[in-house]
Amino acid sequence: MLFSPKTLLVGVVTLLSVASVSADVCESGPWEDVSSVGGSDGDRFCATYFGDGVVVTGVQVWATSQSVRGVQFYYSNGKDSGLIGDSTHDDGLEGRVDWDAATDQVDQVKMWGNGDGKWLGRFYLHTKSGKELDIGKNTNGQDTFETNVGAGVFLGAFGASKDDGNKGKRIVNMGLLFLKSKITKISQDDVVFDDKPEDLNARMQGLQTTILDYADHTNSMSDSNETFTFTKSITQATSKSYTNTNTHTLGVSVQTEISGELLGMGAKDTFGLSYDYTHTSTEEEKTESSVTLSYSVATNLKPGQRVFCRATAMSGKYSGGYSCTVNVWLEDGDKYSFSSRGTMDQINWSKAESSCQDNDFDPVTKRDTIVHTRRATKFIA
């Protein structure tokens, strides 16, 4: 039998009373046309983390040839609902299906009663990638009740279970909660980073001076001066990315907008980097680019004169957490929100600088961080 908080359907054999949603959390949310299949009464359950932006990514069902006895749901945050009902029985059947909610969605769910209006009889779930779970009693000839899966994003379940007075608990009835329509936009708003820029700058976190090039050159000519030119251009990759697992497991490809006090590394002065806030918004969760580090210095050398040259730049690598409010806009015009956590990763470079001197550079750091070593260009004057 199928029943919902709004609509009561009457079966051929048995009239069922209307069952309400089991708990306050499942009473309202971004779903509609919610209904459950099976009997009435029992111990109510509500299995969802939708308020944390968490979705269902797996279902395990225990059943017999007469009814569904137990269910357990698995979530995108690694947690599970715990066993609802019973998992043990002499003639028991067991099945489980899991999917990646970031790339796969549920496209069909069907349920059946047990034939006399007392229990949930059979459960069927199918995903777009072809994964399925079909378990329970033989329901040939019975009415099939199909769940409206909306956008295919599985948010949770509700229902009831009770002891059958003979062989343990069974699932009395169950209904599933799906996001009611497609997602058109996701935003991460009011972003607040765990780290403060002044603290990061004080301890120079992730910032270091990197040696790009090094040269040790002597004018080997005995009768001519030499102009030694230390010059090169090197390309280094830069990137910045925001990762929020909860936005990815919603399984959509829409662009995510990020706004707030966004932390980042930028130019401190001509040859340095520092952390600072930028009050802005961006629609790019990941940006990748490159920067060309160019340097050039010429030194006039007398016969036999030796010179040491080095090119450096400041490199920065950061990974830090942030809190935010995720807003999800639906195709029907509704919106729902939840608090979430994310991580920002950034790699950046300052401009390059170079210098030459008569004495060698600090031997401790002279070569340890060289990115590129080559013979500099020289010209004979």
C-alpha cells in the first residue's frame, strides 16, 4: 500500500490509515510528493543528513520471501544510518548497492507492499549508470508504487519498523526523500578562513625563497675583458582551487560561485609574496595559469676575474580550511542552504631577481632549492 501525508490510497484488499513523516527532520525539506509504501504504525525512523549537505550513496536491504526485514543507508560523509529493522533470518536475502553521487544519480525506485497491507514487501532501486538492487518477496500481480526521484539526488528515508511477534522486526513502511528538481546554481557564501593573513605572514607559512639558477664563472682569457651576462626566462605553474565535498556529491555540473573574504597569496613588493584578504566573488573553483620568471644581469670581468651569480624568486604553497554557507538554487525557484566546510589550495610565485658578486653565496642554500641550472650567456668585450 502507498500512503503519504497528503494523499491516502485505498488498496483492493485493505484500507490503510495515513502515516505521518517519522521525525521533525523529515517533516519538511527540498522534496515534494513524498509517500511511503507498506503498513501502518510501528517505531518511526528518519534517516537523513540533508541539513548538512550530505546525500545517500548506498542502500543495503535484508529481506525474506515474505517481506523486507531491515535497511541501512550509507552517506557521502562516510557515515551510515545504522541497521533499521532486522538483518537476521533463516531464509534471509541480502543485497546492497553503492554509487558515486558526484557522477551518478538514482533514476528509478519502485516498492511493493507484502500483499496484505501490513509490511513493506519488495524494494527496487536503479541508477543512471546501470547499478541496481532488487530484493524482497515475489510481488507478481501486486500493485507497483514508483517513487518520484526528482533530480535523482537521494537525500534520505523515513518510515517505521516493528516486531512481528514471531520472527523479529520487519520494515512496516518506508518512503524515500529526493531533491525535488534540478539544481541550477550553487554558491559558497560568507566564506571565513580558519587562518588569518597576519598570522600566516608572521610565520612565513608556505613561503620560501627559491633559487632558480646559479652560475660560477671565471674569465679565462689572459688579455681581454669579458662581459658575462646572466640571463634566462623560466615558466612556473600557478594555481588556486576551492574544494567542498558537499557541493560535489550533489552530482551536478553547474558552476559554483564563491564569495566572501577570500584569502590568498599576492605580491608583497617587487620580489615578495604575502597573504591578504580580497573581498570578492568568483565563479571559478579552480584556476590554473603560469608565470614567466625573467632575470638578466651583466658583469664586466677582467682577465682571470671570477664571478658568482644567482637568480631567486619567492614561491608560496598554501592549503587551508574555511567555513561557509552553501546555497542551492533549484529549477523550480526554491532554494535551500546548509553550513559546510571547504579547503583552498594555492601555488604562486613572485617576480624573479638576480645578482652577481665576487664571493660565493651561502653554501648552505646555494644549490638545495635550484629549480633550473644552466650556463649563462656570455659576451666577450
